[in-house]
Amino acid sequence: MIKLAFTILLFLISLLTICKAPAYFFWLIAILVDEFPWIPVAVTFILLLFNLRTTTYPLISNLLLCASLVLFLSPVIRANQISSNISDALQQSFTPNQGTNKTSVPPFVAMRMFASVDTIQSRALIYKDARYKKLLMDFYPSVNLGKRPCVIVVHGGSWKSGDNKQLPELNSYLAQNGYHVAAINYRLAPEAQYPAPVEDVKDAIRYLKERSTELNIDTSRFVLLGRSAGAQIALLAAYTLHDIDIKGVVDFYGPADMVWGYSLPSNPLIMDSRKVMEDYLGGTYLSHPQNFERSSPLLHATSKSPPTLIIHGKNDVLVAYEHSRRLHLKLQQLGVKHYLLTLPWATHGFDYNLNGPGGQLSTYAVAYFLRSVTQ
């Protein structure tokens, strides 16, 4: 009976590859099963071998285990399907008349999931002395010599937590591929509210321009990249600062429509999204409707907005996929160069593993996008 109970539990966990996590703990498990699929696949396969020898309910157990195995493998299968056409889709979106931007590296390789990720040393710099704290950036210098483009990374954390140490693997990857990376801290809610973080991004750009000679930065080629709440900040900065040196913006699962997002909050067992937004925007929508509207990147997009790469998983339980779909439609109407990379199995934070199915595809898309907008 213990073996059968474990089999049923394994099957329920495998459903997280096609269903949204019902609570916070299950969201963390979903990241594991989606982006480290070889772990549950190995466990399931081992249990299936044991069950073939002896079990109390062989038919039920083996059917459940086979179904679990297929579900655990589904992110790999679907990543392979997306991999077959992502290059053409990106080329059509960003370089239709500029020749090819493809590389010899495939967008997804199953064996790459077992590879290690190399990192490089960053340098901590104080870019702003705010009223109550010094704001730091971790600067990852490009391995390539000469003036290089710079990617400014804005961390997530519901506008009230997190720091620039989050997910450093992509920073190292980009630095190894010819880009400077500045991962910044910004003022956090509720002590600092909108538009403080956007002002911090502006000050970070100004700081990097002032020290461009020392840091070997090409000041005409900046790209903003943000995750979750950081993506909202990056999008807003890209669309409202009107800086011609911002050549593009990368949005990892960010809230693009703050008004709509407040009207349909996330699962309270995972996050109280309304409370988070109220802390950031100074109150409820009824008391501060102008802040919700002014902080919505979607409402600031124009035909002159910089090229935008949107990456989102359909199983996201913290920031609804609908945010990215709405932004995609708005940019499509405006004729802004953009691409929405949809990962059907992925949840919030899927890029925790750079070599997972979602991590590989998103990294490929980011690298392609950067080449397109900075060349």
C-alpha cells in the first residue's frame, strides 16, 4: 500500500506539468518538475522497474507510473517542438530584412540539461546614494574587448523584496557572449513607491554613461531586462524614459496591465497580489486609480517604443500569462517589433535553471534578441 500511495502522489505531482500549482509549496515543486525533469523521470522509471517485479495493484500502479513518465517528459517534448521553429519566428519578428541572425547552437538540446553553468566574477558598484540607502549594481564585464553594449538587469520580488544577486547565471552567460551586464538594486516598497524604481533605472543608465570610458560601455546600446516585478519596471522605463540609447527591453513574465491585474488577483494561497500592488502604488485602485494606470507599461506603449521580447509560461501562478498576451496584442496593433515566447508547461521563475527546457529556450531567445537590437 505504501508503494501505491507513493505512485499516486507521483502522478499528482506530474500533473503540475499541465496544471497550475494550487499553493505556494506546489509552485516550488512545479519549477523542479518542469525545469529539472530528469529527476522525477528517474524516480518514476526506477519505481516502474520495481513494480514490474512485484506490487499489490500492478495494473493501476503501472498505468499511473506510465502516465506520470509521459507527463514528466512533456516539457522536454514540447521544448523540442518549440525549438524547431523559434529561430524562424524570431527572425521574422526582429530581422526580416537584415539577413540571418541564426547561430550554430540549437535552441534546445536535451543532453544540455545535464551540463554545468559557468560563472564569472562581478564587481559591486554604488550607482546611487538614495535618501535611506546606497543602491548597488553588480557589474559583469564582457569577455570581449572594446566598447560593448550593456544589459541592465532588474530583479523581481513583488517590488518589496529581492536583490541583484538573483539568478546570476544568465548575467555570466551574457558577459561571456560579448555584453556588459549591470544587475541593479532599486528602492523597495512600501518605503519607496512608484515611480521610484523607474527613477533608479534612469539613474543607473546615467551612472553607466558617466563611467563608460572606464567600463568600456557603448553608451548608444543599452538593453533593459527584468523579471516579474522587475519586468514591469524595465518595461515602464523603456516606454517612458524616451531614451534613444535604450535599444530594446526583455520582459520575463512581468505584469504589463496593472489595472487588469488588480481586478483579477492571483491565488491567495500563493501570493496576495492586491496587497503587493497596494504597497507599491500607495493604496487600492479606488483610492489611487491614476497610479495603477501610470504604472501600466501597456498603456505607455507607442509606435516608437523600443523592440520588446516577452517570455512567459502559461502555467504562471504569480503573474497571469494574460498580461503578456495583452501586451503582445497592443504592440502588434502599434507595429512595434516584438516577439512573445510562450512556454505552455512553464510556471513563474522557470528560468531558475538556465539549462532546463524553459531556460534553454528563453536564453536562446534573449541572445538572438540582443544580437538583433544591438548590431
